[in-house]
Amino acid sequence: MSPSLSPYELIETIVESVSERVDHGQLFVAEHPVGIESRIQELTIEWSEKRSQKPLIIGLWGMGGIGKTTVAKGIYNTIGPQFGRARSFLANIRENSKSANGLVVLQKQLISDIIKTDFSKIPNIDRGKRIIQERFPTIKAFVVLDDVDSINQLNTFCGSIEWFCPGSIIFITTRDLHLLDVINADHKYRMRKMKGTEPLLLFSWHAFKQPQPSENFVKLSEKVVSYCDGLPLALEVLGSYLHGRKEKQWESALSKLQRIPKKDIHKKLKISYDALDNHTEKDVFLDICCFFINKDSNYVTQILDGCELHAENGLQILIERSLVKVGRNNKLEMHDLLQKMGKEIIREDSPKDPEKRSRLWSQEDVLDVLTDHTGTKAIEGISLKVPKTHRDPIDSKAFKKMKKLRLLQLDYVNLKGDYKHLSKKLRSCQC
């Protein structure tokens, strides 16, 4: 450091030096990142150190629950610092795109992350595309598009390779190999299952809070791990469920696993749900599945406490069982396979008659029930989010028979009539 620098220049130099060393953009990868480092090396060795004359598109594909997002976070933390602050991780695109203006919200995040300017007033997807097309070609960026499942989603963030500066990297995770073919990915990798000692190691961390099974549980652990078939999500959920259990409970769980076909992941995961101690814990889980993903955990606790579900204790148990996670900004997160499992549990109560189910979340089912006034006392929760253009009114009399209704989420719904028809148990009416 030159002694001729002024005090102001000296401070500026020190701040710049410290800023280069301190990375504020790192993501939490996993509580127990077993096998992550080796996968990062396998997936990045071909391209991470090479200088490209064009933007690179890298694709990682594989089944749900196999750990694509976890590895993508690790790669983001490893490769991302090479791009300074010009990087963005768009998480769970498939699920987030289902909400109203979900893709626009993600576009705003992407543009803000890369350009470092507030673009909160982007009115629609087309305007967002135009901004990316105009501004990104001059910025070498690293972008992760996590859990993409449609061409429309790809076009929203990466309509053309010409939108990005040479040297940029777009990393995509998906379950659909065809999407990577459509976008002409430069490198495509299939996410492998855990192998060797990795499955037992990950399972042990969740079941015993140590890297190996307790002495009396070695053989039982090996059998459970075998039936999880190298799937990290199943290893984590079942390991968390079996933590602190006695041998008889392990043997009971193993007996159930042995009756389940290898490929039936939902039924394997359901063992942990079935083992929840009471209906209150199960209700909290099902409510979160249907209504509270990506909602603030304190808000959810307050609402469910109003339903007399003792949510704080129930939520903590679900977190301990790896059924629910509290993520960034205190938002509730759940793997989509667990969410699908919960919704399937509800659907199985009445496969052909939605009005007899405890919770309704499908717009088609909700509109049919409300329009035809077929609601029953079985319904405890409803979520209806209609497009702004849909202004057909819903008569409040449609709720008259729903005596157990306690959760109601309405978005852009034109509700007419007398509110006396709404259940007295109602605790949340979110418009």
C-alpha cells in the first residue's frame, strides 16, 4: 500500500479490499452437505475455469428429491464470487410461477440482483424481458434458474442467448431433459443418486446427529438406507423421524418400507406423516401444504393459533421431522414432494367429490363448489386466487353449509351478499 495515499484514499482502498474478501451473497446450502463438494467438482470441471466467447448454458436434470437445488446452491457459492455482485439465484421457479404475477416478481429479483437498481415498477413480463435484453449484454453475470418446468419460464428469463454478455453463465435445474434440449444447453448433466457411504452418512446425521449409526442400530440403519434407494429427501425425512426412537419403532418403520415398491416415494415419505403424534400436528402440516408455503412463519403461527392448533409447538415438531423448513426471510418452505404427499392425503378422502374434502386449493375445484353451492361441513379451508380479469361474483350463500370453515384466502374475488353466511370459526380472510 503506497505511503503517498491521502487518509481518504487510504480508507477507500481498505474498504475496497475488505469488500472483495467479504462475500454477502452466499446461500445456505444444507445442514449436512454430504457429497456436495464431490458433485460440485464433477459438474463444474468441464467449464468453470474455461473462458468462453459466448454465454454458457449449463443444465442439471433429475427426479424430485435427488438434491438438484442443494447442489445448485453449492455451485452458486463456489462459482458465483468470480462474477462479483452480478449474480442471481432464482429459487423454486416452478412453484413460484403459479402465484399471481409470480414470474414478474422473479424478473424483478433477477434484474435487481444483476443491475443493482430498483425495478419494482415493472408492469408485466414483456417489459421485464425488454430490460434484460437491453441491459444484460454488457454485464458478465452468473444466473441460476432453479426448478424450471416450462418453456414459458425459460423465455421469461432467457429468451435468447444474445440477452447475455459473453462469459456469462446460466445454470438451470429441471426435471425435464427436453427443456435443456430446447434451449440448446452447452452442457447437460444428470443428477446421480447418492452412492457408496454417502447415504448412510446423511441418514446417520439426521437419525443420530453423528456420522455413523449407534451400535445397536447399524443393521437396521443399513436396511432403511437400502429402501431409501439413494434419495436424499427420503434419507433426511426418515432419519429425522427415527431420531430418538426405540428399536421396536425402527422395526415397525422398516416393516412398512419393505411393503412399499422401490419407486413409490410418496408412500415412503408418508411414514413420517403417519407417525405424527396427534391430529393437531397433522392439521398444521396439511394447512401449510395447502395455504402457507412461502408465508412468514410468525404470521402462520398466529393464524393457526387462532384455530386452536397450538401451532408453535406443532411447527417445531414438523421442522424437527424435516417436513417443513424455515428459509430466507423467515418464510416457510417445503419440498414439493412433501407438499404433493399432503395434498394427496386430502384428495384420497374424497377422490371424486371435492366438496367433501377438508381443504380446497385448486381454482377449478373451488369455483365449481362455490358456483354450484355444493359446499359441505367437511370443508375447513379454501384458497381462491382468480385473475384480475375474472370479475364474476361469488354469492356468499355458497359458504352457508361450511360450518367448519376456519381458513379463507381470497385474491381478486368479487364476493357479494351477506357475511352472516360465513362460518363463525373463520380466523383468516385474506383478500
